Amino acid sequence: MFEFRKIAFALSVASALPLAACGGGGPGDIVLAQMGSYHVGGRAVTIEGKPVREVRFTPGGVPARVDPNGTFLVEHAYAQWFEPRIVRGAAPLLMMHGGGLTGVTYETTPDGREGWLNFFLRRGWTVHNADAVERGRAGWAQFPDIFRGEPIFLAQHDAYERFRIGGGPGTFARKEVLPGSQFPVEAYDAFVRQIVPRWTTTDEPILAAYIAMLDRSCPCVVLAHSQAGQFAFRAAEARPDKVRAIVVVEPAGFGDPARAAALKGIPVLAVYGDFIEQDARWPAIKGNGLRYYDALRAAGGSVEVIDLPRVGIAGNSHMVMMDRNSDAVAGKIQDWLAARGLWR
Amino acid sequence: MFEFRKIAFALSVASALPLAACGGGGPGDIVLAQMGSYHVGGRAVTIEGKPVREVRFTPGGVPARVDPNGTFLVEHAYAQWFEPRIVRGAAPLLMMHGGGLTGVTYETTPDGREGWLNFFLRRGWTVHNADAVERGRAGWAQFPDIFRGEPIFLAQHDAYERFRIGGGPGTFARKEVLPGSQFPVEAYDAFVRQIVPRWTTTDEPILAAYIAMLDRSCPCVVLAHSQAGQFAFRAAEARPDKVRAIVVVEPAGFGDPARAAALKGIPVLAVYGDFIEQDARWPAIKGNGLRYYDALRAAGGSVEVIDLPRVGIAGNSHMVMMDRNSDAVAGKIQDWLAARGLWR
């Protein structure tokens, strides 16, 4: 353990040094060999028997016949990827956002700082930043024809009260912030604008598209937030050879304990923020996680849990990657990956 | 005219040379000083009187109370921006996608080549690549509560037949491609996956958010495709001091001829692809454009129209930026901007 701490400390210092990432580019530059995007996965669905409509797409434009029947391509995911000139990660880092969110989660923070996408890119990770099925640039499908159920829209106050920024119901209206909160509360509305409609019936197509993403773009290190915990673990159960490590940040869902053996070769890091004990829901969600990690360990797997307050990083909300100390938390993840030989 | 051609030719050669964009980065690298994203514009809307639901977001998770009432932040737009280390554009290039699409339009082409985002970034343009209100990472709002009407979903065959890839209705099923088409038809499905649901009732909020984007991020050169033609011209009518030039690629909508004088200081380039005369709708759409450009000229404005087939670039579909010769068309735009002193 002492040995490990020394290594981790050395790497921590190394990762904090100015980065000469460019083949000669200045300090502070992000030097990319390539960047691009793609859609992956999904299926074709045929709809029949609906009336044809005439649609004028643009005022003064020419009407077009739009047939709601036919074959539709649906339930694909999207990712944007960046490959630095000097690659230091042993595999691409695949970022999966949480529920009601998109890859914007990892971009600029609500208060305008660089997010985790840039953090890991600047350290030489190839990054694939996903939009899950139904979210963002992945698009969404007809309901109830294709998606079952109705979408959920979150009001302005919802995340504030549920993501441990305020301390629960009523705190948004009362402008109460948890004491010591690291969330940039003055920019809260900028975070709310990142929230998109979501369904609760699309877990299977989301998982299927993420598995297709693993097949296309991996082996990867998977970094998953909140809802995406389940997708990271379940996709790894389906494709253990495509996942080099899993980092879950406040996961809300998990894999199947009965399939834990499939993950025994995949190191797992789970990161939790602050104020969990006093929240109405998070003690139970975290408890689900701790039981699942025990199942992974019992099957021969390796799981490290970082409770941020216990390592001196206090005040984190559920949106750890947006909190003012987001770089400090990313540094812990970076150090953990480096200590596992996944970064050189 | 001879003078202009000589200048354009010289610039064309210059823009085709290998780019030493990096402060020492290798040829082929994209060297960025910064990259990030933001949401902008929109409004708060209050919904009342709907029943509260209990939602289990994740299987096995802890139910949460979701109140569909409350205040919602809606009708904002999103943009991702990239600033090269060496900026050569006189102003950022703001890319507006067409209807039913997102900023993915300008990213990797369906067949995996670099799109116009990379093209202009590699030439030293700061680029803001937008997702309009309702599309992609901008998110969308409750309907009919906030958005009027219902969304439209496009079937797999629709764009093929309407965007001059095939020659009209029935051509997708018959696998007919327009002779000489430059669209990468083998990758057509990858393009279909880029299409997202759209409304036809959201022009005003889209415009309002684009005006907010001009206020936030411009003066800019605005590059607009298809549906976004109207947003480029109408946003410029509202903020003529925020728009240095407008490039419209197959615009489907336009500004108000009565407000043409507001745009007289803004040079306009309009680019059209091939197969227009034989299409059912495009002769009328283009005719609308030509009449509008005449109004701009009559008010003292400057408009250049490039009919690609007339300058030796044949076979373009409506999705010019995805066609196999997309770089050649981008080169024409680049040369036009450079000839107007907007690129050094």
C-alpha cells in the first residue's frame, strides 16, 4: 500500500505538470491528430397505416409530401471522438453521460471552465464522448410506436434538489445551497439547459447501442456517470474483451451480480461525492453499489471505491465533473488509471 | 472580373497547400488553443395543474417524485466551438445546420471523411457549430404545451428522394441514383442516422436563440444550410453589426425583402448543387432565393451565386457538405471569404 501511494503521488505530480502534448505546439494547446463523429448501432423499424401529410417545412417554401409510414432507422447512439497527436492512454476513454443528459456533461462546465473531455484529452487520452440513444445528437424515435411510454421533462428546480446541490425538496425556491457545496451554483441555469427529455423505457436499446459502440471503437476505458453505470457494467458483461477498465462516477445502476465473473479481469473504480448520508435517496443508491462491488470482488474482481470526502475532497454534488474542484477529482481518476498501467 | 479571378486562383492554391497550423505541430495536426461548448438563449415557461408522478429512473433504483409542473428552461440553442492556435479568419465561422439535422451535418461525412468543420478549422477559422432549438444537444420542449404541433419523423427513404440523391419518389426502393451523383450513396444510412425529429412550428424560437448566439459569440461569418438560410438572413436583419458575411448553401428560406437595406453591408454567397432543374421542388425554392438576392442587390447589397455545375463542379446533392467533392466546394467558399478580406 505504501508502494502504491508513492507511485500514485509521483503520477499525480506528473499529471499536474504543464503538458507538452503537441509535437512542438505551445503549452496549453490541444494538438489533435484527428477528430470526428459517428452514429453506431440501432435498427430499422417499419410503421404502416398512418395518413400521409403535406408539410411546408419553411415559410414561403414549397410543400412536400411527408409519409409517416415506412422504414425508420432508430435507436442508434452518437459519439464525437478526438485523437491527440501524442497518445498516452492505453486505450480510448469512452465517456457515457447520465440520465436526461448528453455528452455535454463532459464539455465546458456550466461556469465556463474546461470539463473532463478537455482534461483527459490534454493528458493524451483519445476520447469518445457519447450521446446515448434518445439523447442529443443520437436523436429519438416515435412514441408510443417505437419508444414505449412518454418522455420525462425535468423542471428547473429538479436537479438542484435531487443532485445534492441544495439539500432536497424546496431548497431551490429557498435558494439554499448545501454548506461547502462545490457546485457552481451561480451558473446553475446553464446546467439546466444541458438537460434533455428522457424516457425510462429505453435501457435495452441504449445498452445495445453502447455494445455496438464497444464493437466499433474499443477496447476502451469506460467512464460512466449516474444512469450510465448500468450501461458500463452491462456492456462489459457482453463484451469483457472490449473494456480495459471501468470508472463509475456516482453510478445509479449496476450490472448483474450473477454475471460478476465476466468482469473479474476489468479493474473498477467507483467515485462518490459528498452529502450522501443526509440525502433521501443516495444512501440506498450507494448501498446498491457497495453490494454489487462486493459481488464483483467475490468473483475475483478488483474494485476501488473513492469516497471523495474521505480523501480530502469535500463538497461534491452528483455532478462531480461540473463542480469547482472537477480537476481535482479528474486527477484522482487519472492517477488510478496510470497506476493500473493504462497511461504512460 | 479578371483581377478577381487571379486573386481567387492565388488564394485557392494557397488554401490547398499543406497547413502549418500548429505552433510547430506536425502537418496534418489540428492545433487548438481552446475548445468548448455552451447553451444560449431560450426562456423560462411555467406549467401548472398536471399530476405528480413517481419515477424509477433505473431498474432497481430508488423511486423519485417527478413533478411535471413548475418552471422549465426551454428554447435555447447549443454550440460547440473550436479556436485554432493560429487564427486566420477575421471572425468566427458560425455553422447553422438544416432542418431535421444537427451540427453533425458539418462533422465527419457519412462515408468517414473529414467534413467542413475540420476543413475550416484546419484553415485557421474559429468555428462555432450549432444545434438549433429542438435539435440535438439543444434539447426540445413539451408539446403541445410549449412547442405547438407534433414533431415530424423522416423515413429512411425521404432524404434520398427529396435531397436529390435519387431523382424523386420511388427512387430509394429502386436503388436509383442520379447519374453522376457525388453523394456517397453506399453510406446513405449513416446520413439517415444523423436525422433527428423536427417541428415546423419552431422557427421563431430558433431565430431568437440564434440572435442570442450572435450577441454572445459574434461578429461572425455565418454559414447556413437549407432551412437555416432564413435564420442566417433574419438574424442578420436583427443584428447586422454581428454578421460579417453570410454563406448560404442551398437555402430553403430567406429574409424579409422589405428589410433588405439592413443587409447591404453584408456580402452574401449562395451556393447551389446539381440536378435542380429536374427536381419537383428545387426550381421553385431556388427561384425564391434568386428573387430575394435581387432584393438585396436593389438595396445596395452584394450577392454572389455559385451554381456549382457552371463552375465545373458537377453532381452535388442537397447535402453538399457530405458529397464526395465536399472539399472542392468548401474551397470555393474559402476562396470567396478570402477574396473579401475575411481570411489572412
